[in-house]
Amino acid sequence: MSEHWKVRKRPVRLERRFEFESYDDTRDFLDLAAELAEKEDYYPDMSFGRTHVSITLKSEEEESEVNENIKRYAAMLDDLAPAAPRTIDAS
């Protein structure tokens, strides 16, 4: 999992915003992220615009820290984004 992910509390979650050069790059990433969601049977909260995608990965409600499965999923999303030349932190 890259350093671009931000840990948030209440509820415990990871957040990241991916920035892309073009709509086509954004769309390619969204398609890959959808395939990953199907494969892993985990569906993150996502919002997107023309050249960005914001993702929130939530842990179970009773957890006080981000669990290893969520961190692993974040790392898999990182691997899908090599086409993203710029990445900014979610704030």
C-alpha cells in the first residue's frame, strides 16, 4: 500500500484520490477497479470526475484500525494505476 492512502477515523477507513491525464485514462482505471471488485467481492465507495477517482475503503464497523485485508486491497488498487502519472492525497 502506497503512502498516498490516508487513514481516517470514525469510521475507520482509507482514502485516496487518483489523478489522471485524460478521461480515457480515468475510464481505464475504473474498468480495472471494477474487475478487481468483482474478483475480490469487495466494493469500495468510489466517486469520479473527468480526470480523477476518489476511493474510500472501509473496515468493519467494530474495528478500531484498518485491517490487513483493506491494506491489501489498497495495494492492489495502487498496482492498477501505473497509467496515473499524478497522484494527490485525499483531503
